[in-house]
Amino acid sequence: MILKSKLFKVSAWAPLLFFIICLTLDCNDQLATKKSTALLHWDAAGYYAYLPAFFIYKDASFGFHNLVAGFSNDQFLKKDDTLRINKYAAGPALLMTPFFLAAHAYALMSDDWIADGYSAPYRQAILIGSAFYAALGLFFISLVLQRWFPDYVTALTLVVLGFGTNLFYYSTYESMMSHVFSFFLFGLIIWLSARWKENFDTRFLFLLALSGGLVAATRLTNVVILIVPALWGVQNFADLKIHFKKLFASPASVFVCILLFILPSLPHLFYIKSQTGSFFFDTYRGENFFWSDPLFFKVLFSYRKGWLVWSPLILLGFIGWIFGRKHPAFWAVLIFTAVNLYIVSSWWCWWYGGSFGMRALIEASVPMSIGIAFCIQAICKRKAGSYIFAVIFPWFIALNFLQTHQYAKGIIHYDAMSEKAYWEVFGVIHPAPAKIMDRRNQYLNYINCENAMGEKTCRRQL
């Protein structure tokens, strides 16, 4: 009976619906008749290249890439006088491995496709794999939310995350970027956090350590998500003392946790060792954090990439924690969000290059989902609030789909949007009239990345 009741919950089907829509819409332009560069370019090319390099070409220099992929490996190799090394982490490739191997087996057995790592079966595997991980992340979020919220609140929160933010874009158009994989891992971690803090079961602690290791192997700065399990349920210093006492009660368990945390990073560490002679090498050297100059306001509110400008429904999460101050995750999420925003806004490239919205904060919406649920629940408790929400909410979802379409078609510039440029093309669909695009181009704010990398003043002006 319990299983049957869970199956009839709308929120139980929401992740599957998201997965199906991502694949059915097929808004990716990278199947049989399309070029692979539409999917695998720049950062995504670097994340993916480990798979064909290891399983097909046995080439850690990625020399095969220029011949097979159809574009230069200069897009992802860090190079100087002495070396050329892939600057991107291997975690996404590690998570995508089962889908890559399935595609490779199919390509080997097929007479229609070349088993080169870049033909249509591989691109289709990437699309399926990324949508799968995004949906799985939503599934774990639903398991967490169902503990405290009614089914309709959980379902609406999943709709906010899946269709009201740039998660949808990065689950479809640029699906080999790291953010979908991090989104899944963040969802897994908040679920494991809730389960571990129930009775401090060592099994969940080990899974947390392994998941944290996968986070580090996927996007190192995201390891701050471990603040959430560390502080989950902590309301005061006495709670903190008890939690850390439980954590370090068994030296053997701590040792196992350390091993599990390191394990996912070993493939990348051995790759770095093979190329540089050392396990420790900064593949982002020359690119800096400005720790004394975090640009919080720009990261949150700028028309270039502001999180709350391009994903305005995330604002529900900030408001919602006003109603959730007694939730066991309150302080954990509050501190994580503050630390994460500080790190994200301190990076020299605070706008994170060519991207739809603030892509560096896609995964940060996972712990924020609890706040979103609190906000939706508070609004819907009042009849008038329910009516207003029912009218306004679909428009924000439609806005995200519209702007996803605009970005994919180049109506929204990938890198140089300004306030005037934003409103010049607001609501315009493809094909955009040339006059509108000409006016938009007049307002674009182009970037000199080399200056921003080293000059605080230049970085602030963008």
C-alpha cells in the first residue's frame, strides 16, 4: 500500500517527465545530420575528450582530436612552452562512461556509424546521459522534499528547478558541461545528508564521502557542498560538537571516508602525473580568484549573467527560508550559499564565459530547493495567493523556455548582454528581424578577457 501511494504522487513522476521532455523535444542540433561541434566544443570538448582518448585512441595528448572531432583541441588544452594539458576535470567523463561504452558497442556493431567517439551514437548517448543525470538529481530532491512538504509543493518545486531555470538548457543544448553532473551529485548529497543524520548510519557516511569525491572530481570548487551534510541538523554549537563527535567516533570509518573521497579523482591525478611528472598541478594556472573583491551584486543581478535575472524563480528560494528557519537544513544551506556565492563571485571570470545565465550556480539551486518549497507552501496556504501564483507561475516557466530558445538561436548574445540589449530583444523569437538585432548589437558590452584576468578595475567594469 505504501509503494502504491508513492506511485500515485505527481512528484514521483516529475523527474521522468523531465527526462522524456528533454529527449522528445530534441532541441540539440547534434544528431545524424548535424555536426558534433554543436554539442562538443570548448569546455564540453575538454570534459568529454577523456573518453575517446582512453577507450579508443590510447592517446593522452589528444592528438587524435583535431582529425576526428573536426575542430582544434586548442579549445580545451592548457599550453605553454613545455606542455599541453587538458585543463578540465575528468569527473563528467567518469559519470558518462556507461553511456559512452553503450554507444561505442553499438557503433562497433553497426554498419552505419564510425566508432570514432564523435559520430551520432556517441552524441545521442551524451544527450541521454545528461538528461538521465538531471532527472536523477530531481528524483533525489523529491525524496528530500517529500519528508516535509505535500505532494503538490514538491511537484511544483521540481517544475521550478527543471523548467524554470537554466538547468533545462544544460540538460539539452550543452549537455556535456559539468553542471548537470554536479546537479545530480548535489541532489544525492542532500538526500544522503538527511538519511545520515537520522541515526548516523555509517553506510550513508561512506556514500557521502564517495559522492563528495565525485563532486571534487567534477568541479573542485563545488566541494563546499559538504558543508550541508556537516551542518545538517545543527542549530547551535552544542549540536555541532555532538555531530563532529559522531563523525570522528571511529578512526577506521574516517580512514575509509578519506579513501572513498580520493578514489574518483585517481584517474585524473594519474593523467596529470603522466603529463607533468607530478600528481599536483594547477591546470588553471594564470587564472585567479580575487578573494578581496567578490562581485556578489553582478553575479546575482547583472543583465550579463545575473542568477536572479536569468532564473528569477530562484528568488523563491531566498524568500522561502524566512518560513523555514526551524528546518534542520537551515543553517547548513545558509552557510553553504554564502560561501559558494563568495567563491563564485571571486573568480576572475565572474560571468563564466559564453553561457546561458549564471551557469556556475545551476547546482546551487539544489539546496535552495527546500527554500523554494517553503515559499510555494506559504503562498498556497492562502486562497488569494494560490490564485495569483497559478496565474503568474506559468509565465515564468514560459519565459525560461522562450529565453532558452532565444539563446540557442543567438538572439540572446552568449557573452555580452547588457540591460539595453536584454530589453531590445525581449520576447523576440527566431528568426529575429535584422533591425532588432542591429539595435541589440549597438548595446552589447564586449569583454577583454585578458585584461579582466589580471586587472581588478577592468573586471569590475564588465
